[in-house]
Amino acid sequence: MQFGEFRLAPMTLDLAAQADQILPFASPAKRTLPGYLLLSLSSVWDPKLFDLFPDADSCLVIHKPEEFGERIHRAAQRLLPSWAGIDAAASYGVPSPLGAAFSRDKQRAAEKEWLFAWRPTQPSLPSNPIIIQIGNIESIAELRDKGG
């Protein structure tokens, strides 16, 4: 909470079957993208999510999502100046117009995932996990334990 640290994790996409997706987050190329860096959050508070993620002992509840999103994008832009970023809700059971990074099986719909995604604008850029810091988030978020 004090530093607002978040890990952006890589995702590799095979776009051979994604030729109809909207650019810039997909392309008709028949290759694997160097990768995306993703931050995945649920857009709702639901204690049942602990059943889906049994290793979790708490969750972050964001009270000011607009400010949170702006801070996430600013922090990522500082560390990834040559990357394109976007955030949106995941699509369940049907392909997202934003591409495979935002598409999920309908069985995962209970997660109500909100994704932040970045992709390199140059194919040669690496996509290793990174940690971003958005500063103290105690005024815009809270941690809730598994029990309440």
C-alpha cells in the first residue's frame, strides 16, 4: 500500500488465428508476438473470488479506479516508453475486439477481470516481468482480508 507496487507479467500470443482483431493489440501476422505485459484485477469485490484463488489471503479494493488507472499508466510509461498501453474489461466466451489478451473462456466469467496491457511497439523489445510503483495508494484503496 505504501509504495503501490505492481508486477506486470508477460503473456505471449500466437496471432495466426487472430487476423480479425483490432490493431494495435493484434495483427494479422502469422507469428508470436514478443509478448504483452499484463496486470489483471477483478472489477468487483466478491469474497467468492478467494475460492477461485485459494492461495490469496487478501485482495486490493480500489475506491478510485480512474485515479488508479491513470497512475498505473503513468508509471508504466516511465519504465516502458516505447510500449503501447491500454486497459479494458475482459471478454468472456467471445473474442474481444482488443485481441486474445482480453479474451477469456466463459467459465472464467465470475472473475470479472479488468486488464491493463502493454505491448512493445518494436518487435525486438524484450518482455520480462517488471515492477512498477505508483506511490502510496492508501487514500484510494484498501486491503481486505479473506475473512471480510
